[in-house]
Amino acid sequence: MKKSIADIEVAGARVLVRLDLNVPLGASGRIEDDLRIRSALPTLRKLIEANARIIIMSHMGRPKGSSEDRIRYSLGSVANRLSKMLRKPVPLAADCIGRSARLLVDGVEKRHLCMLENLRFHAAETIKDKEAAKDPELRATKDTFAKRIAELGDIFVNDAFGACHRDNASMLTVPGLMKGKPRVMGLLVQREFSLLGKAVSDPRRPFVCLLGGAKVSDKLGVIRELLGKCDKILVGGAMAYTFLAADGLNVGKSLVERDLLGTARDIRKEAGDKLMLPVDSVVASKIAEGTKSKVCGGAIPKTMMGLDIGPETVAAYSEVIERARTVVWNGPMGVFETKPFDTGTVAMAGALATATKRGATTIIGGGDSAAAVEQAGLSNRMTHISTGGGASLELLEGKRFAAIDILDDV
């Protein structure tokens, strides 16, 4: 078990808090979904109440180094939104290292905050450890960058669940260089590992996993891990058509990973009736809002593609969820961004909301699933919405995270 901010004294200390504030931005730079910002509030408020001096750091997007990207991927809009939520100023440094960062950090008083500019404005942030291990120059670049960040703090707090599966400099190298100083979990990371970890290791049964998304290849590890732990796995999204094609069904123009048909057959054989596939689909000739669609209960016409689960599948899956005591959902049931192909996903969100009301534990595994639940207006009716899609998947697979292992034990 790892220490959290509740286990240490932070009064007067410079607390370096790694958050995941990589929120989706519109063309004008407007924040489209502030879930990750809202999820960071409990840790920040706890530190404020404890008289800490708070230094926030995060990444944003995938900047390539251009001057346009420095404007597009600046954390300015995030700092402004956070300031409004906390009702405190959150000044932003011009950089995450160097003189501007040092001056801002030195001026932060107890119960106040500042934010470092986008970590990914420096290529050193994303140098992978396996690459650095082979190239001394890369290793030196990453270490030097991390050292300049580490020097800014007395305490390191990891509350960036969405990046916990990465070996970024700020996630792994910085706490490595802060050995001897407190290195702990934030409240969000603690909650994510507690809920997701327990859902897999010691679930209340029946334990049901709802899996969607585009590709079987993205979920292979999760499916294999969950087969031995779940009571039912309900499959939707485009990935379902690889399984259906493996069963010999004509799926028209639906997305199919042909190279995985053999693997899909093996999984079907191993899973038996534990793995459920759609019995009908909403199909159309193209993905476009308002396009003509219909429900197919068998083979899909060769000119059409499956874009959502159909009403019979919704009913069957809802019946399974109705009996569940633990439900984990990762991946939408269709092209939910485009109407009318959002119906199945919204219906599943409603089924999970009902399950929560009757006492089931419902966990949304980040990414598109979280966006779909938000879009359906049901986010406050789930037990937990994860802030990390990729991290959630790896945690469900049972993988260990070096960025967590390096933190202090209780």
C-alpha cells in the first residue's frame, strides 16, 4: 500500500503535484470537457486546507514544437478554469523549468497555488526509458530536465492517473530524483486504484464487464485477463464485428480485423457463454448524422456497416446488467458521436445508472466511455468515472505501474 497526502505533513512545504489536465479543447481553445480538472479538486483543496504551497504540473496534447502549438497547447485556459473553481488565483509560469518557473514558485505562499507551463513543450518529457537506456545522450537530456523540475519541490504528489502507465520524466524520473523526500499518491489516484483494482481483484458478484470501441486488438489483454474473473463480458462497438465475422456471419462493410479472426475464434471457444455478442445491429451505408439506417438481426447487407447495437441487444445486455453487483464499462457501443448511432451507448449508460441506484458498483473506464456518459447527462449517477482510458485498460489487465511503484510505502 502506498502513502497518500493524508499520511504526510505538508504545511509550508512546496508540494509538486503532477496532475493530468489534458482536457479536450475546441478549435477556439475553449475547454469542451472539464472532468479531469474537476477530478483534481479534492487533492488541491486538501493541500490548500493543510497550508501547503502548491506547484501544479501537467501535459497538454501532443505539441510538435511550433510557435502555433505553444499557443494551442498552452495550459492558460486550464489555469483560468481552475482559478474559477477554486476561487483562488492560479498564475501560470512561462515555462515548466528555468527562471520564470523558479521565480513563480519562490513567490507562492501557504494556501496558494501556481502552475507550470505544458511539460510537453520539452521533448525530454516524453523520452522513453527503454530509449534512454540505449542512448547516454537521451538519458542525460531526460535526467537534466527532470532534475530542474525536482528542484522546485519538497514533496512529490502523483495525482495524474491518466498518465500513470507512462514513463514520462515528470511521472517517473522526477520522483526518482526526489528520493528521501515524501513521494505520495493524490486522492484521485488513490481512488482510481482502490475502485478499479478492487473491481478486478475482489468484485461483488455477479461481475459484468461491458467492452466496446473500435478494435479487438486494443482490448485483447483486457478480454483475456477478465475471462477468468468476470461472470459476463458484453461486447459492443466495432470490435464486435471481428468476433461475429469469426463466427461466420456476413458483416458487410463493418470494421473487421481480418488478421485477428483466428484469435477471436480461440477467445470465443475459451469463453463459451461468458462472452456475449450483439444479436442485432443498427446499420447504414455511411457514418453521417441523419443518414438512413435500419436494424439487422442477422447478416448485414454487403453495402452497409454495423454502427450501433440494436434494440434486442440493448434489452439482453440491460437484463444482465440489472442482475450485476459490479459493472465495469470501457468503450462505447457504437459511433456515439453521430446520431442516430448513439442510441445503444446511451441505453447502456441508463442501464448502469439504474444499477447504481439499486446498489451496484458501476465504474466507467475513462476515454470515450466517460465522454458518452457525460454526453448522456448521467455522470453523477455512476459510482466512479475514471480519468484515464489507457491507464484504466492496463489496470484492468493487471499490469503494474512503475510510476506508482516508485512512491513511498505506508
